[in-house]
Amino acid sequence: SVNPDLAMERQTASFNVEKLTALLDGGVEQTRIRRAVVAAIESDPVFSRENQYFQTQNERYEAAVRKAVHLQKKMHEMGWTENGPEYKYIYRALSGDVAFLLHRVFMRSISVLGSDKQVAKWIPPATQHQLIGSYSQTELGHGTYLQGLETTAVFDVATQEFILNTPKISAMKWWPGDLGRSATHTVVFAQLYIHGKCYGIHPFIVQVRSLQDHSLCPGIIAGDIGPKMNFEHIDNGYLMLKNVRIPRDNMLSKFCEVRPDGTYVRQGSQKINYFTMTTLRISLLSDEVMTPLMKACTIAIRYSAVRRQSKLKPGEQEAKILDYQTQQEKLLPQLAAAYAFHFINNYLQELFDKGYREIQRKNFDMLPELHALSSGFKAVITHHSTAAVEICLRACGGHGYSLLSGLPSLYTKILASCIYEGENTILLLQTARFLIKCFMAASAGQPVPPSVTYLAAVKPGKCPAKNKLDFLSPDIYTEAYQHVAVRLISSTATKLQDLIQSGVKKYDAWNQCTVQLVQAAKAHCHYIAVKNFAETVERLETKAGIQRIMKLLCDLFALHGIFSNTGAFLHDGYISAAQMDMVTASYLDLLAVIRKDAVPLVDAFDFTDKSLNSALGSYDGQVYQRLYEWAQKSPTNKMSPAYERYLKPLLHNTLSKL
Amino acid sequence: SVNPDLAMERQTASFNVEKLTALLDGGVEQTRIRRAVVAAIESDPVFSRENQYFQTQNERYEAAVRKAVHLQKKMHEMGWTENGPEYKYIYRALSGDVAFLLHRVFMRSISVLGSDKQVAKWIPPATQHQLIGSYSQTELGHGTYLQGLETTAVFDVATQEFILNTPKISAMKWWPGDLGRSATHTVVFAQLYIHGKCYGIHPFIVQVRSLQDHSLCPGIIAGDIGPKMNFEHIDNGYLMLKNVRIPRDNMLSKFCEVRPDGTYVRQGSQKINYFTMTTLRISLLSDEVMTPLMKACTIAIRYSAVRRQSKLKPGEQEAKILDYQTQQEKLLPQLAAAYAFHFINNYLQELFDKGYREIQRKNFDMLPELHALSSGFKAVITHHSTAAVEICLRACGGHGYSLLSGLPSLYTKILASCIYEGENTILLLQTARFLIKCFMAASAGQPVPPSVTYLAAVKPGKCPAKNKLDFLSPDIYTEAYQHVAVRLISSTATKLQDLIQSGVKKYDAWNQCTVQLVQAAKAHCHYIAVKNFAETVERLETKAGIQRIMKLLCDLFALHGIFSNTGAFLHDGYISAAQMDMVTASYLDLLAVIRKDAVPLVDAFDFTDKSLNSALGSYDGQVYQRLYEWAQKSPTNKMSPAYERYLKPLLHNTLSKL
């Protein structure tokens, strides 16, 4: 039975929830396929996550391996293939709680970086899991700066082998997933040396464990890096190499080859390889960032519709916390962001598909723009979403702090996305470098890529809004975002130039501008996200109330960004103080309007109770019953030896007399 | 051997670290006592936290009980008493990793709320641990709003007993520490009913477990609430009462008594009780908030001085990440905040001591101000410190994400401080209510408490700064903070009045202003923190470089607040755009200056390696060695059954054929 407080929220939905779900999925057929996958996965007890919050790191690892092995069987049973329409829903349905994710990266890197011969040799046994692969790039002392990696691979002409070594502790491979306990093979990135000359970083296939008994191979020191904030199910590992010899054929050689005599040969363009890496940043957003954000919104908003606390009006019953303006101000902007990010992700996916087609035609013109967009949006979306999940957690008070709410694990997992696949600050600075370059080009009248043409059309001007309703016009707020982005990019470019002209070295000048460059890159991405949301709303069909509610969310996303960052808009008077008060008024008004549809808006994300795995977020809103029943199953409700050992002697005063 | 990169940082300290430590401790004698306590605790293997990151919730609980019992012995051995000078350092030395914390709250509530007879009966056996107490207030459905608690205590005149009940699931006690597994007794807050009439919430002593065999008493259903984001060592519990009868004498009756015939009598003033609760919010700041913040700063800054990544200058070796402006901008404001909060905490402690003396003289005039300050600063300091620890964690990249860095557990623990002892938003609204009241009074020419007299002296004006150096003048920035606080309080008061005059009900009007009221309360606290920091610096002795470096940190704290919240200062033109550019310039300059003393500034916090319990933060900076050695001890480096069960059959292709 559904909690009546929650049922009531659904009765008054202003739009058709099922239609919105189909819109998010990309069509009713996609919704159908997704639900079929979810149903198949969730009805299989092997994939259950019910005990997850009670399990140790060892138990989580074991379960993840079991699930990964079982998944092979399941896919066969269900007729799902890696190229089928179901495939992309499997990982979401498993909530990522499965091993061998790096095995896929291992296979992809061989496919992309290996010669035809290498692909033919390694891919079939890898596909059949006759070996398990990992991907060893990061070292204890080296992450972001790949050129700094210290692992060495020295070519021995006599034996036609590479000799791999970890010259010092900072060179130890650290973090590779699946490497700690599972992997038999890995792709190792190492500095290639031939006849004493260093040729830079190259990829080598190295066997680390015996295929017979899984013991470590000679010269290999490897293990698990221990406890982390999340990802307990993954055996992130370490690896030290001591004179490990591998055949010459094990260097992945699509782009670079070492001939038997030690001649080093480069061939072809690596650009498609860089493009693949860039694409990875975008492809992770959906599963690793947007899904957790949407889950957190679902949990926090459903809970806020059933949790009653304090009184809004004297004499009435305690109010739903969702009726407090402060609670709305915490949660609804996060909900709007979830939709905004979903639509910008669609935009980026399309752009990257287009980019891929161009690159196949050997046209690499789009690469710098795609790199800048993927870096910037990876950073901006992971940062905002992490902050948003934390807000959702805190907005649920004490119960949000219980692992059983599901929110702590969503938070600790999404947090990692700010760090992996490029640390966010570094990425934003890469976007900023592109923006500064384009701004200079645009200022000099040269052509620039489509996403930055706005830099050429700098208009000083003022915001034309006359009253608070004007701020619900997408033209008004999109223009304001554009203005701020241009101002921040141009003023930082000026500062940079001034410093250099005053005699500061170029690299010092750059460092002295980085705080502001990061701000500029964020402003650029924020502008594009707002513009894309507004354009998406334009294109929606007006039926079933979908366009209306999406327009409101777009307004909220845009005005929240202004309200939380007023200084950027006030600085040069583009928005006046009086206009800023109108923004605030419109923004607060919007909260009260969207609040009415808050529950239907999270229902549209269409998460099952099992996928949320949350005592606070279930569809029926029976929060307290669920917390109580679940807590009773906790291992902490078994007898503890602490009683006999310490408590009893203390209480009975039989401890050795003080 | 100290990492040379770290040693170098210490050689160039501009001030005497030992003198700063003594200043923080409140004198050299305090430093000596603290170090003696730390040495005694850390040399005792029972108190070791070395395995903490590897332990399950059950193991953590068991260790915490063991430590709590051992601590009794230790205190006796060392001659430490609850009233001695060592006492306050014990908890810090244990990093809070000990059980029976609620036992002290149990005892305090009896001392404060109990009659003399009750104190005489319960305190001696509690002191000797012949019973273990807890404190049961919060319910599944009720936290903030105490009047909403649903547990009932019905007086039965016939038997002279109270009959306690949990009428429905939302009334179940939930969260009380030590209750899940340890406590034998607890203070239960329940609605008192006499002859069918409800007299509101009262405290009752209830036995929950047998003193003989620790089994649950009749009518008691209790257990552990299961896994949480942190506090694994504490058995937060649940409690359901089914017709539990307790004698009339078990109602704590210093302020309210039920006579044998059922007559209800109020006596004395409860104000000193409210004062005690208010004091608690301040007293938790030091151990639970400032210490974790200082630890996080120590870890992240030491790590940033030894971690090298990418190149700042072409041709040189990779740079320390602390030399990047973006890294400085992440960490140094957090360091400045740690000092700012330390000094405001001293200020609040003194104010509360004064308040206590006044209250003992039956002068309750200071109560509203103390309540407003303690609410506001509890919220502001916990919020900022939580955000700061998260920034420190993320600033350490992947290694910060490892539990072995110590940062994840500092974060997950400090996060709870935003929720317990009053949820932050609620507390800020209480401060705001006080501010609005005082603003109205001040506007009407009535006297107001000292901390808000500035509300009476509203000057419109503009910031007089002429160049970036002017913004290093405490008068200039303190004035700016004051101006913003007055503006936000007065404009929200006006909005509130306008709404009410336009016919909106008072409670609706209040709700519609709460987002802005929260901003106003924060601005008030921020102003006081800046002012107090500046005044503290004024009073410092000029010797040994202490005043100089504290002045720089004060400037940084103030300018960081303006830089991160420019809109508030730009809104009415108090600070112009040109002046804001000066703020930015001065702020960025300060980062480069303070960076030089960053390591000595965290060294002054004087944490031992054992108390940091961090592979990244140790005094010698041997990060990689420590991570590697520690990870090898992880239970995830033991053989897993996953190999024989799942991996071997998969690799050997002996899984039942797909």
C-alpha cells in the first residue's frame, strides 16, 4: 500500500509521466527494452544487492566476481549480445556492481592500439574469458601527467624481448581495476628504451598470473591496494615489475613498432586513438554520473514528500518537509540539473557521433572542439552532480546518513568521478586553453569552431528585462549566460596578455591566471548547458504537458545558476541590482510551482525499488517500516563477543580492581 | 628520514612553530599537558587505530567497547580525573574512537534534570559503571520538532507507575548512541499523560537490559540501526516500548513533578537547562569539527608539498602541486578558516562562561543572544568545515580517495555534524528570527544585545578602498562584511513586512522568506568571525612572526569570503566592479605569500602521525612507501574463495557450457 502522502503527490501531476519516461529513454521502444532487461536482471537472485550495505570489502569483491561470471550465462540465456539493443541497459540494471570492467578496457585498448595480428591473437581468448585483462597506466607517483610515468621497457635485441622494470616505488602501478586479485594479463604503459634512447610511453601486454593456478608470474609483485571510499567490489591493484621479459610481439604496435634490429617506426595517425579517449569521458557520464544523480533526487524527493516535521501553520498537522521553501531550494535545483545534464549529454553524444564520422573520413577538424567540450563537461557535470548528491543526502537529515538510505554509497561513488578519467581542475584548464586560443582567433577575425562563435560577437549592452516575468524568457537568461562567459574569457585573456607583456614568463603568467581560467571554462559550459536546455524545450511537442514542465525546469536551472552566482552577472552591471531582485523573485516563485510536480518528475526516471536499494526512496514511501525491517537484518544485531569479554566484567564489577 | 621536499618547506618558516602551537593550546603548560596525554594514549597498544580502516562495523564496535573499558583503568593508572587538566585532551587523543559517549550524556541529563534524590540514587552507580546509560530522544519520525515526539508515558495512580508505550512505528526511538548493544538504562523522552490529559514531553529513566545477563527487559524491543556513513564504532540503537512500567520516581523531576495523586507541579526555571543544551552546540565544535578540519588540512598540505605532477616550467622537474595556483586556492582558504574558527570558538567559549556566571546570578538577559550565536555558529562552522574537508580530500586526487589517506573517514564523520545537535538550516532560521527581532528593535530605537548593535548603525556609503593594498586593511573588509549583513537582514525584514502588509499570513510570509533569512544569518556569522579574527590578530604579540602570519591568514579568510560571494558585496554597489578586481588581485597575491608558510602552519596543529592515521599526512612525508606497506596488510590481500569458486572454472573453461 502506497503511503497516502505520496499517492496524493501523484494524483495531481500536470503531465503524463509515462510520456516523459519515453522521452528520457529516447522512445517507447527503448523504454520497453530497458524494462525487459531490468526485469530479467532483478528477478535473478544472483544479482541481488540487498545485502550490499552489510558486506565487507572481501564479500563485495566475491559477489562482483560471481555476478560477472553469471552475467555471461545470463546474456547467453537471454540472447543479449554486445551489439544488441539490450546491452547498454545491463550495466545500469546491475548498478555497476560487477567485476571485470577493466577486462573490456583491456580488450578495447588491444583493438585500438594493436596490429591486426595482435588483435587476432588476443581478442578471441579474451572474449571467451580464457584470460582476464586489466589496464595499467597510473602509477603511485604519476596520474595526470602521462609523460612522467617511470616504468621502463628496455628492448633486448639479443633475445628479441622487452625487459620491464619498476625502477622505484613511485613507479609502481597503482589503482588498475581487476588487477589486485583477478587479472591474468594487463596492458602496461612504460617508457620504451632502445639502445639506451628513450622513445616515450608505449603499451605492452604483460602476463601477471598463471593461467593454471593463478599464482603470480616470476618477477611480478602484485596485490590489492586496500580499502577505498567506495568501489569495494573492485580489486584495484598494485603491480611491481622486476626484470619481466616479454616477447617483442607484446608491444601493441598499430602506431609504433620496434623492428627486430631495434629500429623504431611510427606509422599512421594516432588521432583516432586520442578521439577514443576523449569519447570515454562523455560515455561515462550517463551510467556513472547522471544515473546516481537521478537516483539521489528520487530518494530525497520521495522522502521529503512523506517526512513530516514541525508545523507550517499553527493548529495543523506537521508539514511535509517538501513544503518548506528551504527544502525546495535544496532539492529542486538538483532535479532541474539532472534534466539539464541529460539533455546536454544527448547533445554531446550526437556531436561525438558526427565527429566519429568525420574522423573516419580523415577529417580531424572537429578534434580540438570535441576535446574541449568533453573535458569541460566531464568536469562540470561530475562536479555539479557530486555536490547535488551530497545536498540530497544532507536534505534527508539523519536518515540520509544511514547506509540504508542508499545516499551515502551514491555519494561516495559519484565523488570518484571528479577524479578519474582526468582530474577536474586539469580538464577545465584544458578547456580554458582552447577558449583562450579561440578568443584570440575570433578577435583577430579568424574562423572558430561552432560552439565558440559567440566569442566573436561581443556586445557590451545591458540585460533588457523589465520585470520578473521577463526572466522566464530563455532569450533573456541565455543571453546573460553568454555575456558572462564572454566577459570572463576576455578579461582573463587580457590579464594573461598584460602579464606576458609586463615581462612575466609565459608559464608563470598562465599559472597566475589559472583560478580565473577555471571560472571562465565553467562559465562557457554553463552557458552551453542552458542554451541547449532552452533549445531542447523549443523542440518538444506541446502535448501531454511535457513541454510546459520542461520549460519550468529549464527556467529553474538557469535562474538557480544566476541566483547562486550573482556576482558574475552583477560585476559589469549587465544585470542591475533591481533586476537581480527580479531574478530572485522569479526563482523563488518557480520553486513553489515545480514543487507540485516534484514527485512525478522523479517517478519519470523510472527506477525500480531494487535499483534504488533505499529505505527512503521506495515507490510506496513506506519509509519507517522499511528502515526498521532492514536494520534488524544487520550483522550488528548478532551477539557480540564484546559483552562477555568487556561489558559483563565491567557491569559485574569483576574487572581487575582499579 | 624526512622527505627532502617537506624538509625544505620547514627550513624557511617565517615564524616560530612551537610558539604558534602554544598560542593555539592556550599556553605552553597546556601544550605540555596535552602532549603528555597523547604520549600515554598512543604508547598503549589497546588504543591503536592502525587497523581501523580494515575493520568491519562489528569489529569497530568491539574495539570501541574494549577501549572504553581500558580507559577507566588507564585514567586510574595515570591519575587523570574528570576534573583534572588532562581530561579534555583524552577524547582528542583517542580521536573519538571509544564507546560509552552517551553514558556521559545520560549522567549529565540526570544531574541537570533530576531531583537531588535522583542524583544521589543514579549518579554513583553510573560513575562506577554498574550500569551503562543512553539518551533516547529522537524517534524514527521525529527529530527537530521535539513537541512532535509520540512515545507516551501514562501515569497509573493505582500502581504509582508510568506505563511507557511506542504507539506506532514512527514513535520508535532511533539513533540513540550506545543503545543498540551496550546500554542497560536510558533516559526516554515521552509525552506525559495524567488522567487522560497530555502535559507534553518529559524525561524518564528506563531500564532496557538485565544487569545480570544483558537480555532485553520485558516489553523492550531494541537493537542496532545498522550501517551508517561513519560512526561504525558506535551502536546507535532503536527502542520500542510495550507497556513498560517504571516507578513514579523514575521521572526526572527537578523542574516538573507528578505527585502520588496525579497532581502535576512545575517548579523552578528551566532556563539553565536550555542554556546547557545551547552550550553543547559550542562544546562539540572543538573536538568534532575543528580537529577533523585541522587534520584534513595537515594531510592535504603535507601531501601537496611532496606530490609532484606535471611541469610548471619547461625543462625543470615536475612541480610540487602546492605550487599551482589552483591547488593553493583549494587548500589555503581552508587553512585560514581553521584558524578563524579556532579563534571564534575561543570567543564563544569566553562568552558562554560569562553567560553561565550571569545565569547563576539569575540574570537571563544574555540567553537569546547566546542561543542565536550558538545556533548560527554551529551551523556555519560545521557547514564550512565539512565543505573544507571534502575539498582537502579531492585536492589529493586518487590517493585522497583511499581510506588509508585518512581523509574519507574525516569527511564522513564531520558530515554528521551538519545534522546532529540541530539540523543546520533549522538552526540558521533560529538565528535569523533573533536577527529580525533585533533589527526591528534597533530600528525603533530600542536597546539590543552587544553582538547586534551594529544593526542600529546603518550607514549606506561605499567602500573607501582605492587600491588592492587597501583590501589588506581589516577596517576595510570588516566594514564590508558588516554592510552586507545589515543589507541582507534589513532587506529580508522589509520583504517580510511587505508580505504581511499585503495580506499574506505571518507563517506563510515567514516560509516565503526563509531562503533569504538563511543567507542573512550566514552573513551575520561571517561578519562576526571576520571581526573577531581581526581583533584577535590586533592583540597578538608582535614577536616571533606570529602576528604577521596570523594577519595574513585573517586577510585571506576575509578576502576569500568576498571572492567566493562577490554578488553580496556588489549588489548595492558598496564594492564597485573595479574594487572587486582589486579584491581578486589581493586575494590571489595572498595565496602565493601564505603558500610559503603552509607546511609550518599545519605543523603548528601538532598532530602526531598516529592521531592523523594517514599514509599521506605523516610528518616525514614518505607517502608512497607508507601506502604500499599499509595496503599489503589489507584483508583484501588474503586468498579469496572467489578464485576456486568462480575464476578458475571460468579461466579453465569448465563452467557448465554456455
